[in-house]
Amino acid sequence: MDEARRIIGAEGYEPVLRTVTSQQIAAFRRQVELVDWIGERNLETLRERISSLAARTPGRFEGTWQEDGAPLTETNLQANFTPIKPGGQREPLIYDPKGYFVITLDRSAAQIILRHYLPDHTPAHEMRGRTAESMLLGLIREGLVSQLSHAGYLGGELAKAEAALRLGVRVRYEQDRPLRRDTPPEEAEAPAMPAAPSKAASWDQLSSTPLGRRVDVVIEVTALPEEHLLEGTQAEPSEEDPWRSFRRTEHALHIRWSSATQVAMGNPQHFQPGALLRAKGTLRLRDEVEAEGIAVLTKVATIQ
């Protein structure tokens, strides 16, 4: 490395060695031998070579000292950081000349509601959103927070509100209080869906399902607005054949999926406009399901 501790000839984003000493680097270069077996594909040959290296027993790496000769320990590695303790004195929110905020949830709209009051308790602004980060950035953009401690407090409260919104009605949010469950753990652990085959939910059933519960829905895909998000309309099972015949509705539905989502009777390449999919997962927002599994029904079911 050069005098600035930058690795000579390296093209990385920031190839700088700030946490090791020049003596350690020298010891590494002296004690570590490069064995180039790139291209060797014979497993028996590799096994024999590895065994021969292991038999040489190079011993413990010796580059464990600092520039001053003292042994390099975990304590020494942390010595460059000045320890500080959490906590401190937060200024009373009443002293923020910009006012104060009251945070609640509108679960029916799947939104966080933040109301801003002036110091004399006069209503001033209202913001609705779904993520803590976007809402806090909006407050900063509008210049409604003048204290760093107040901004930190709001960030924590909005994060709690977002978590409660995403986790559903089983988690209660109250400003300035820890998140807590609304139902006993034994009830929460009970299976939300029967093990026996069941029909997909109708719109009436879905619209009356509390957020955070598991659901089983069918969607006719109309668009792919972003990666891992399907947009479309809900399809209801027909009375004649509720497993292979469905009726179109005008109710918007979104399915959010990931690489962990199990896909049956097809693959993610079949998630295209016009596809008919059955998804099982958790109702996160009023019109959005986080899918644990998706079955492709396009070729085995009909829709009217």
C-alpha cells in the first residue's frame, strides 16, 4: 500500500486498509502462500492436493501485533473507537417553535395519519402515508421540525406506526407507548386457514378480512407496475365449479411476491398481463396481499 494506505494497483471502490498495520500486511505476505489451481476440475486431484497442504501444518498466523509491538487483541482493535453511552436529555417538545405532532392509524385506508399542531394547539397540517421514511422526509422538506431530538423522536414513532400497520390489527399502536398485541398469543398461533381444500375468497369475504390475516384470492393480472408486484382485479369463484371457474370483478387487487414465494403449476415467467393466478398469503393493505405461494391457473381455469 502507499502512504495513504491505499492498495497499490487496486481498482475497487475504496481499496484502503485503515484497520490493519503495515507489520500485519508484511506478516500476511510472508506467511500466506498463493496456490493457483484455477481450472482444475478433477475432484480426486483436488482432494490429494488439499490433503498434502493440510499435512504441512503451517501453524497459527503470527501477524497479531500493533505498530508499537504490543499484542493485537480484540480490545486493541476497538481502541480507536471512543465509547459513548446511549441516552441523554431530550428537549421538551413544547419548546419546539414549530409545534407538535399526533400520530394515529387509519387501518381501513392502510395509512398512517400525522397531524401537526402549532404551539398554541391550533390545528395546522395533516399528512397521510404508509412509510415512516417518506413521512419524516416530508416534514423536513416542509420545515416543520426544528429540533434534532424532535426529529429523532418522530422517526422512532413513525417507524413503530409503520410496523403496526404492516403487521395488522393484532398489533396495537399508541403514540409514546410500546407496540403490543391485541390478541392472546395462543389465538394468534392458531391456523388462520383450514387444512382441507377451500374455495378462494369472494370480494365480500376479502373486504371484511382484518389486515394481518391470511387470505386465499384469485387475481386476473392487468399490469406489472414494479418488480415483484402484480396489479389486477380480483376474480371470484363460481357456484358451478369454484376451483376451475371464476367471475371477473371490478375490485382492484395487488399481489406482492418475492424469491421466497413458492410457485406452483408454472413459474414467475407466467406472471404476465392476462394471467390468472391464485395466491395465498397475508393481507398487508386493504387491496394488497403478500404472497407465500402462487399457483398459475391460466391454462387450467376459465374466467368470465
